[in-house]
Amino acid sequence: MGITMSSQLAELRLKPRSDRRIKAGHLWIYSNEVDTDATPLKNFENGQQVNVTNSGGKSLGVAYVNPANLICARIVTRNSKHELNKSLIVHRLKVALSLRERLFEQPSYRLIYGESDGLPGLIVDRFQDVVCVQIATAGMELVKDQVVEALLKVLSPRAIVMKNDTGARDAEGLNKYVEVVHGEIGDEVELIENGVKFIAPILSGQKTGWFFDHRPARARLQQLSKGKRVLDVFSYIGGWGIQAAVAGASEVVCVDSSEKALDWVEKNAELNGVADKVGTLQGNAAEALQALLAEGEKFDIVIVDPPAFIKRKKDAAKGEKAYAKINQLAIRLLEKDGILFSASCSMHLPVDKLTDVVRGAARHIDRQSQLLERFGQGCDHPIHPSIPETEYIKTVMARILPAD
């Protein structure tokens, strides 16, 4: 591993007692924790690597800085003799890869999950022999060439895509772009999840083109789907619904506001030989569910997997109402003894609160619920035990029964 002595990096000194959270394992440093008299934040460039020290000058590790952010630094290594470069990235990739290869038979997974894999600001999703990279921070953007070189060394992929078009880049002062930086590839990428084949739009789709995070809950859905009528709300390209169809569902209806996403649903249905069982309904989710209700439709299983209704903590109350509304509509569409999969990707909505949303939605329409199981994100999205923000996915599976 390349060596860079800490003395070559500028110092970022913390205030007295501001190192306790870092010592406990956290990787973020907030601007109000920095001793700005000793090390003014204005003296650092966006993305610059620094040697973080406590108030006594003892090194706590190497971080990169964003002087204009509340999270003004993110630690990349506790060893002050190392810095974020190709050698460290190769090491982190190998450690992350060893876990995924133990977990999954197919090379379809999230390979790097930011802080949890020791590379803050970096996401890497693997689709067989293609990898999709998302960079969210200036510090990681400055070493993007080393990221590419490290991926080539560790994986030798056919193609590498930089999908750097997320809103997180705005706060870092970064421009947005999508670029194929190695090899050649069209918009279509292949993956396998829970034994089901998919094609996903890697260049034009949401995020990296696919969402691996709900894999465990989708596996459970497969076990319950045989012979059932299934409704997949906010289906995107059919991650839930196609798996239900392959598992033997009698009929699947996928609802999404995007006509293009539903085109991909149809492609994935054809790919898996279940096109005769999968239908699509394009439109606003709430309006589509109300239309289904007006037509007297009923389903044995309903999946509700919306985008994050709560993006910021201050939006929690408004977001909870949105979750309650869509879950009430979903429950109205369930048969008397139906199963609801209610999912959320809002980090600011704890699983207990989502459970309460489901309970309340059932009671609001005079139904009762039984909590059967709760799911988190898949093991390729490991949770950093010191950083609660790395845990964001939750799904409540509930049985919905008539009132007594």
C-alpha cells in the first residue's frame, strides 16, 4: 500500500473532547467540532486530504475535507501514514469483494456501500461484468481516476459507467454527468437477483439503474406468491412484481408513473417467460389505486415501495401522512386475508414508525393487522454500527384481516 507520511498532509485539529465520537467509530466530522482558530476551514480546498488530530495534536486518521459543508470531513483511514489513493482503494475493494463473493453466487450486488466499506462518498454496483459508479463527494471525485484504475485491477470489468447525476453532488459543488469511462455499453445491463434475470437501464434509469437493497424481502415475496394475484405499486422496472410472477403468481399488475419504466417491466416479463401474467398500469400511484378500487379490483398481495417521502428530518410529519395515505389505499385493495409488503427508503422513518403507519392504516379502514416479519437492507448494504445513517431500508410484512 502506498505510504504518505501524515506530516505531508495539512492538519485539521478538533476542539477539546470533540474526538469522542470519532474514537467510538464514526467517520464524519462536523464543522462545529473543528478548532478553527488553530486550523481555519477556509484554508482548505474542497476535497483536500488532511491529517485529523485531537486537541492535543494526536492523529486520529486521514480524511478529506469540504470546508463549506456541515459534514466538513470524512475519515478514509485511521492510519495517518496512508492516504486515499489507488492502493487504498484496491485494498478496500478486495475486502468488500470477499464479503460479496461469500454472500452471493451471482456477481450482481452492491460492491461498495460508502462509509460501510471504508470509502465514504463512493457507491459501486456490479452487474455481472459491468460496474456502475456513483460519486457523491468532492474528495472522492478528486480520485475518480484511481477508482477506475482500482476497479480495472480488481475486477477487470467489460465496462465502467460513472453515473454521477445525483442531488447529493449539489452540496459538494460538483457538476452532474453520466459517462462510460471504460469499454463500450448501451443502456441495457444484465443482472440476476434471487434467481430471476433482469435487464436494467444503467444509463437512463434511476440511481445506478437498479435497487439491490430490497433483496431479502423480495425473496420472501417469492415464497408467498404461488397462485396469488399480486399488485406491485411504484414498481419501477419490476423488481418485486417480476420475481412474484416467476415464483408462480397467477397475475401481477405493476403500477408506476413512468411509461419508460413500465416498458422495462414488459421486457423483463418477456425475458423470464411470464409476459402472459404481467400487466402494467401507468399513472400517479394514488390515482391508479383509486381507479383500481373503483373497478372493484382485489389482490392477495400488495407491495408498496415508494420513493423517499421524507428526505429531511423536518419533513417527517408530512412524509408520514403520505405513507399513511398510500398504505390505506393498498390495504383497501387487499382480499380479506391478504398480505401487505410496505417498504420505505426514508432514513428518517424508523422501522417502528413504519410499523405504526401500517397498523394505523389498517385501523383507519376498520381492518386489523398481524405483523409477520420485518426486513432491512440486503447484506451487500452493510450497516456501519457507528453511523445510523447507513441504515435506511425497511419493509414491514403484515397480514391484513377483517375487523372482529
